[in-house]
Amino acid sequence: MITPSLSPALVASVDDLEVVARLIVEGMRSGQHRSPFHGFSNEFSQYRAYRPGDDLKYLDWKVLARTDRLYTRQFRETTNMSAMICLDSSGSMAYPETGFSKFRYASMMAAALAHLIVMQGDAVGLMTMQGGRLVYVPARGGRGHLRTVLAQIDRLEPAREWEPSIVIPRAADLLKRRGLVCVISDFYDAPDQTRVELRRANRRGHDVALLQVVSKEEVDLPFAGDLEFEDLETGSRVLIDPRRARAGYRQSIAEFLEGWRTGARRDGFDYALMTTDEAPSEALRGFLLRRGATR
Amino acid sequence: MTWLAPWAWIGLVAVAAPVLVHWLARHQAERLRFPTLQFLVSTSPVSVRRHRLRDLPLLLVRVAIVVAAVAALAQPVWVRPGAPAARPARAVVLDTSASMQRALGDGRVGAVVAREVADALAGDAGESADAASPAIVVPADRVSDGVAQAAAWLATQDGPREVVVVSDFQVGALVASDLEVVPADAGVRMVPIAVGGPVTAAPAPVRGRLRVLAGAEDAAAVAASEAAARATLEKTSGVFFDEKDTRRLFQVVLVFPSAPDRDALRASSQPIDTPGLFDWVADIRREFRRVTGGAEKTSGVFFAKKTPDVFSETGLVVFADDEPGSLDAAALMAAILSASDAPVLPVAEREPDTLAPSTLESWQRQSPVSIPGRSSGRSDGRWFWALALVLFGVEAWMRRRPVAQNVEVAHADAA
């Protein structure tokens, strides 16, 4: 199952990691997910002898009282985690237009996450916008569905239209159970409205993860000589001397990125800033390790 | 270093062109599509100044191109200090055709003026510090023949050389192909003599009456005044006598020093006209040969002497000597002359058109300039052209620098 969006090197580098779900994930899989709904949707399967280390909440106290033996109850798994990846396909993600664009970087991240989630038995879906219309792939598990998700990601092209105020609430609504809403974007579009929708999704019980993708040039503005900057989304232009504007620009974008980082921490979201000059495998590994350490 | 065309430095005003372009060409800023402008427009101030010099290295290269081109046009010449100057060998072609006998506006005869000019030009060359740069004057009735002779002489000369043609430049006297014989590295100068008046060289015999003198006293008078006659003739007519060229004598006088019956001849004399004179003389000679059975003894009389009063009277003087045939010859000639009237052409019809000054200018070539330390007058401007070409390549390379290179430069600055 290798597609252009999921390079073998990337898969090989992150395959040893586990996607760690958070508290409010409905499903549980092999003890890795802690479900907030004990007994709900779980079907009793059998007893087995207690082994040191087993969770005491699964110890059958009645059997212990009657027989003075320790037994642990086992359940048949019926649910798992559902994740919805919201991928920013706005025009700003097309930068730089030559070479490794932010959108390509974000696509690889989305593909890698989808692959990992499906490989550990969870469900993954996709929500984005293309040509002014929502593109939705429901959250399901299985390799066949993963291929569908990856193919859909591969068909996407960055364009001007991407409205987070529509994409994020639709993704939260279409997750039938509480799950993971993962937004991969540069968060340039309507940041205030985006925060409102992310908090709303979080209040509905979804775990929210933010992957903010920017390029090195966006952060440093390393250009020399007068340049006419053209906005990739609006097409507006402005003639700038980058040398003179560099200090102010760096301060402004640093404040913007710091605002997203602190805001995500305050709201309890997972957050990672990724620059396109960083190796995708390392960036994803770092994100998952940090996520696992905080859960 | 000296400059053959220092006026070309005026072209330095062209330096203003690239400066203005760099100053005003705001629209030439490279365009960069960027994710968002919200952090750029919020930074103050961010817009570039509307008028300021942009891309100073590229501007300097462009200015250098202009300066190099102007320097090349100024024709620089590197000289070796202390070396003597070399002047060109000069061949002056002097037009001695009949049309040069006309007068200039100030009344002087064109041939006289031309002679003075030719002598002056030859003298200039002769005064050269380089003794190996001589000068000659080539008189010629046909200018094209004179140019050929001059070219042949120049071919034997080394170093800078030139041909100077002094003439009134009648139409047809000289054509461009006549100059092809001049060596390619030799200069060519045209010095027009602006003759415009009527022919003054031989008006008296042209329209005079035939007069025949005879007897010993006439021969003696002719011999005594020969030198004075020549001087007078040269001064008044501009006709210069060459001992080897006796044709001019025919134009002015025929002498039969001892004709016995001059009264009879004088009585039978008739007016003649100069343009037909030579033909008449030829006819006379042919007639003499026919009459005398081919004897050449009478032919000598036609090469006889000059007389001081040839031009002082309005008549053609014919002398006869004591030889038996002379009287007959004189009588016969008088008879022939009186028997037929030669056509009298108006001066205006005989006056030739002259070549246009633009034509003469197009034929001229720059004379090699004598420069100390140089064996030739060629400039070293080719080195400046080469420099300009190299700079042009550098300018093209700098103009095509991508924005990415600017990024690298900025990274280096930041480091």
C-alpha cells in the first residue's frame, strides 16, 4: 500500500510508533485506549487467571469472594478510535511553488497519520475543501479504506478556497463518536473563527490535534532586493524591501506562531509546529512522542 | 595614451541612461508569490522608496559598459614615450587640365592657386621630422592618370602615406574606381579648387586674327624674349611649361621666323578658335606631309619658339623661317585657316560641371595620423570593445540572477 503521498522511508521511520489516543476516545484497543464508557459497547467474553499487572478494575470481586481465587474479566472488543484529518488545501499551502511545498509536506503527514491509525486498527477519515466544495471521506478502518483516503489526499491540489469555519465543525459533526480531530494547516485563514470551532469540537468530546506547517522562508524572510510579494490566496500585491521589513516581519510571525502554541496549550490541544526543511519522519516522530508523553 | 577622436567623450552623457533606469524602474522588482501578506503589510515601513538606485552592482556594470564603448569610440592609442613622430609620405596629384585655366572668385587663375596649394602640401610633408617621409607633386592633365602614378609611388613608401588630389574635379575627371589603385592603408584627401570663371589662359589667340611674321628681326626678337615670354605666360595664364611637353606651345603660338611675305600672309589671316586649333594644326601637318611628299623638315617649325607679344595682342602670331618650305607652310596654313571657320563655342557651354562635395567626401579616407611611438595611425579601441563585450556578458549574467540567489545571499548575511 505505497502511494506517492506515503513514501516507504516515511512509513519505515514511523512504523515503530504507536498513536496514543487520549482520555476521551470512545474505543479501546488492546489496552492502549482508555474508554470513558466502561462496559458500554463492550461484550463480556471470558475469565482468565489474574496476572500481576492486570488492572484491578477488571478483577471479578464476586468470584474472589465465593472461590477465593483471582480472575480477570475479558471483553470482546467492539469499538475503536475514530480520527478525522482536516487537511488545509488553501492557496497559501502551495508555497513554495517550486520544490517541496507546504501542501506536499502536509499531505505526507496526513498520509502517514492515516496509515498509522489504520495499521493499529482504528478508523480514519478525511475532511477538506476543494473547488469550493467539501471533500469528505468517512472514518473507517481497514486497508481498503486507507487506500481510499490516501488516493483522495493525492488528488488534492492547493487552491484558494478553504474555510476552516466550515471544515472543522463538519468534521466534528460527522465523527459519530468522540474521537480525534487532527487539523493540518498553516492556520492563516480566519484564525479567530478557527479557534472558536476547535474549542467547540473539543467541547463535544473530541480530542483535537493541531499540526501547523510553515516554510523556513516564511519564518525568516531571507530575501534580498526589492520584491513584489503576491498573496497566493487573494492575489493582492505589495512592493517590499525585505531587508527593511525583516525585523518587523519576524516579530509579527513569531507572535502569530506563539499565539497558536499557547492557545493550543491553554485549550488542551496537541500542537506541533513543523517547518518544511525539517525531515517529515523526524517531525512526525517528535509529534507522536510528545503526544504519548502527555497522555 | 592619446585619443584620435576625443570629441566622442561627449557620449559619456549616455551614462545617465542606466542611472535613470535604475532610479525610475520601480516596476522591475521581481515578483514572489507568498503565502500571506498579513505580516508584511503590518510591518511599517515596508514599501520601498519610489525613486532610489536599485541593484547597485548591476548599475555599475552597465555604466562601465557605456564608458568602455565611449572610450572605444574615442579611438585610444597607446604610445611609446620618447619615440619620434612619423609623418605620412604624400603624393600630391595636381590637375593641369584646361579647365583649371578658369578663374576663381577673386580673379586668380585656378591653375596658379592649385599649384600653390600643391606646393604647400608637398612642403608640409617635406618638413616632416622623419626624413623617410617624402612628398611628390604629380601634374597630370587627366586626374585619374595622376592618381595611378601617385599610387604607384606610394606603393614604394613605408609607413603612413596618403594621396592628395588638387583639382576642380570636373565630372568625369575622376571616378571612385580610379581610387582603387591607392593602397588600402593610405589616406585619400580631395582638395577642390573652386574655379568658376571663364578660361583665361588663351583668350587672345582664341579669338584673335592670324598674323604671320617673317624675317630675321622676328627670329631675334623671339630668341631674346624667350625667358620673359615663358614667365609672362605662366603668370598670366597658369599654363606651366614642361620641356618635355610641347603641346602647350601649340596652343599659343606657331612660329615661322623668316617668312618672306608676311604682308601677304597677314592679309589673308582669319580668326580661329582655340578648341579647333589642334585639329587645324594636325590638318596643317598632314597637308604639309602631303605637299612636301612626307618631308619632316617643316614639322620642326611647329615646335618653334614663343614670343612675348603672343598674348599682348589679340591675334595668333605665326612665324615662318627661311627654309624653303616654311613660307609655303605658313601660306598654306593661313589659307587653310582662312578657308574654314572653326566653331566658336560659348564659354558657358564649355564650362564643365564639378563633382558634388558629398561625393568627394565619400571618397576621402582618414589620413594616418603621425603619433610618436607608433608606426601606424590605427587606434587601440578594439581593446575597449572587448572590455565592453565582457562587461555585457557579466551584465546579462547578473540580470538573470534568480531570487533564490538573493535568498542565499541573505542567508549568508544573516550568518
